[in-house]
Amino acid sequence: MRKLKPKTPVELVRHARELLISLQSKTITRESKREEKLSELCKTILEIRTVLYGNGESEPHPDACSQITREFFRDDTFRLFILFLTNLKLGARQDVTHVIANLQRQRVNSQLIASQYLEKNLDLVDMLICGYGQEGDIALTYGAIARECIRHQCVARHVLESENMKKFFDYIQLPNFEIASDAVATFKFFSEYNSRLLESSSYLTRRYAIKLLGDMLLDRSNSAVMVRYVSSLDNMRILMNLLRDSNKTIQLDTFHVFKLFVANQNKPPEVISILVTNKHKLLEFLEKFNSDKADEHFQADKQQVISEIISLEHKDRPCTSLDNCEVPC
């Protein structure tokens, strides 16, 4: 019997696409035929993964990886895989996750094709985030793929600006420990992008990011997440630097988040150390700080923050890791 010639990288992706289209159609009536095609799909996914990662004996070939990347995103094969995820068994879903993770980092002619594709198909990002609402371990697959996609700034910005960001606060509190923990992992990964957006050179990006952050943290239903957020020294560093922003609107929105760090009755020692170290400059800044949009509530909040800072004392040796974090004079 003549041995079949191995499929090229492009042929592998096209074959997977054909199988996906066939399996999602209603033309297959016999269960045995469906199982046969499903088995062939799983085998093809594994072959694609081998091309991208190598087989243990040889390293992946850059040209083959580029061919797979181009073909994968050319005819919406990515979408077909996401839509079919719930029909795959755990092993095949893991292979798909590894393939998608690899493709997010592949550059073709110095360009991240995955990023360009996702920017035009952000509805798929919504679908992945909503996947945390699924029952069982399929939710973990959606979460793993979502984390890979969030690596792209266009995707991170979309999640930040959409209702999906608020959903994370619900997912983190799910009774299923594994899914809730996975959501926390995704949220933490996203927070890196959140930091980049808050520290962006773009005024509009900074303004929108800090406003949304404040809205979420000040929502009573998110109190547990808020406490976790304001216990982070890195988060406070970002906020203290944002207080120095030249735009008054950003300063005001930042103040409404910064006050939560000061009001936290269980401040970690390192947070207290930074506040005490910067006490003089903070008080000097707050005394002068005002805004056209300020109202009676703002004035009351400001006085409360000032009083709290005045009463602070070191509970531990001074933390010097953020000596460069100063507020405006």
C-alpha cells in the first residue's frame, strides 16, 4: 500500500477548516461518520501543533510556522475553532489552546497577524470572556485562550472599554473554585495591560482607563475586589503618579481611586511606609488640589484623606522600593 504524502502546513490548516465546516453542518447523519471526521480533526490539530512546536527531535521551521499563521487567519479558521470548542474532548481542546497560543506570537513579515485579525473580530473576544459562564472544564479552555488573546493591546483595550471587564468581578466570585481561580489569573494578567493603559502616553486612554477603574472599584458589589486592589503597592504607585497628571479631570478621577488606598483600614506595612515617606508632599499637594468639577462630597473626601494621612505613622521600617514615586508639589 502506497504511503500517503505528508500534508504541507497550508494543506493541514485547509484540511482542518474543511473538517470543521463539515462537522458544523447538518449533512452528516450517521454518527459513525461524524466520529470518523472528529477523529481526523483531532489528528490534524495535533499535526499543526507539531509543526508549530517541533517534535522533540527537530525545531519548528520558521517558514512552515509563517505559512500556518497566514492560512489560519486568512479564511476565518480561528473563528471556526472557537465556535467548535464545546464539541472537542479535553485533549483536543488542549491542543487547540497550544496552537492558538503559539499563533498569537508568530510574526509574518514583522507583523503580528493574530493581533490584526482580532482587532477586526473583537466579537470573538467577547465570546471567549463569556465562556467563563460555561459549565465544567470548558470554561477553563475559554479562559486560557482569552489570556493569550489579551496579550494584544487592541484586545486588552477592548475588554477594558466593554461590559466584559465588569463580568470578571462576577466570575471571580463563582462557586466553582477552579473557574473562579482561572478568572482571577486572567484578571491579574489583564491588570498588566490595565497598568499600561493607565500609564499610556495617550491622554484619552489614561482618562478613560482611570474613570472606568474608579466606577468599578466604587461599586459596592465589588467591595472584595476593591480591597484586594488597594492592598497592592504597585497599584498605588500608578495612582500616585497619575495624581501628577497635567489634566485636572484625570487628577480628579485619580483622587477618587487614591482615596480608597488611604481609607483602607488594613493597609499593608509597605503601603503605609510609602504614604508616610511622602506625607509632606501629599499634604502639600492635597491642600492646593481643587477642580472645577469638585463639589461638597469632594471637599469632604479630601479633608478625610488629609486627616488620615496626618495620623499615619510607620508600622514597619521604611520601604525604599518606590522612592521615586512622588506626588506633585
